Amino acid sequence: MTRRIIVGSIVAAIGLGCVYVPWAFYLLLLIIGLLSINELNNLCEIKGQPLEYPVALLGVCGYIAMATFGLIHKWEGVLLAGIVVAAFCIGMYGEQKGYFARTAYTLLAVLYIGKLLTYFVFVRQIPGDGLWMTYYLVVIVALTDIFGMLIGSQIGRHRLSTISPKKTVEGSLGALAVVAGFAAVATLWPPLHLQWWQGAVLGALTCIAAQLGDLAESALKRDAGVKDAGDMIVGHGGVLDRFDSYLFGGVTFFATLHVLGILAVQ
């Protein structure tokens, strides 16, 4: 546990530091995306259906790059079409068994990793408020993971899901209460420009989504019959293990900003 806390603190410090410098943050997202798609490919290989890996790598790079340079709204359709065509074409030169599955997995993998990471770019690029909104989002998801584990380990009695036996209903609800309360109180910080109830809704929905993201990645690992997606982050498993909650949390946070009218639909 001590090693987990130390490593987690180092990772958090690097991440929060990168948020302050936009280009460093976008580069960090790209690194996370490439390492995560590699781990996801390893899970698929265990299942006997590896991705069309070069296509998946380029797809993730394409999503992050287009989001960074403001091109995704215009060119996303072309990117997706290119991924499908490239995956089908390259797949013809590999083993014919599982041909369709490899193509489908490749497209899903790019959307799961590349597409979902772009929402952190969008939040960081919010005019005027992007820096603090990104910090707000990152802390909400981090507190979800921390308090879900702490509360669950102390008072957890009822299993939340058979997918992840260590997660409990008590831990989930406890994290939801703590995160929603924190998100509401944090709106007192003037740069966020939020009402307390808006913060509470943002915190609650992002917390729920983050927990679902964790469970979804756990389901992928159980399907492959492994405990962790990788071992790159000591005490935490792989990169995908560490950032799975952020994938669902980021898109939900950004969508909720629109639903609440905090951001205008573009």
C-alpha cells in the first residue's frame, strides 16, 4: 500500500503539472493513449483476436492530433472511414480466421481509447476556464478512485458486481457522496464560475461514470483471464488500469457541461 501511494502520488504530480502547460498535457494524453492501446492489444491477443495494431496506433494519434488542432469536428468522419478501410485491407494479408472480429475490435479500440481521450482536450480548451475545469475533472475522478477504495475496504460488505469482487456498494455510494460534496464545495473557488448545484451534479455524474469505466475495463480483463492490463505502473498495474476511470469520466463531465448550459453547443 505504501508503494502504491508513493507511485500514485508521483503519477498525480506529473499529470497535474502537465495540465498547466497545454502542449505538455496533450503530449501526455497521446502517451497515455498509445500505451493504453498497446495494453488493450495485448488483452485481445490473449483472447486470440489481436487488433490491426498499426491502424489502431494511427487512429489514436489521429484523434488526439485532430482534437488538439481543432480539426475533429470537420475530419472525424474521414478518420473513422480511413480506420475501417485500412483495417479491412491490412487484415486481408493476415490470418483469415477472425478477419471480421479483428477489424471490429480495431475500430472499437480506437473509439474507446482515442475518442474518449479527446474530451480531456476539449475541456482543457474551454475558453478562459479550461485550466481550472481540467483540474476540477481530474480531481473528481481521482477522489472517486481513492474514496471508493478507502470506504469499501473499511465498511464494504456488499459486492457491487461479480466483475470486480473487491468493489462494494458501500464503497461506491461513499465515493459518490464524498465526490458530490467536494464538487459542490469546490464551486466556491471563483475561477470555476459554477453554482453549487451545478458542481454537485457534475461531481455525481462524473463519479458514477468513472466507476462504470473502471468496471468496464475490469470486464475486459476478466474476459481475457488476467488480473491487470499491464505492469508499467508499480502498484497500480498497467496504464489502462490507472486511467480507465478517466475515459468514461471525461466524456460524461464534458457532456454534463453542455446539458447544464455551462457550455454552449457548437
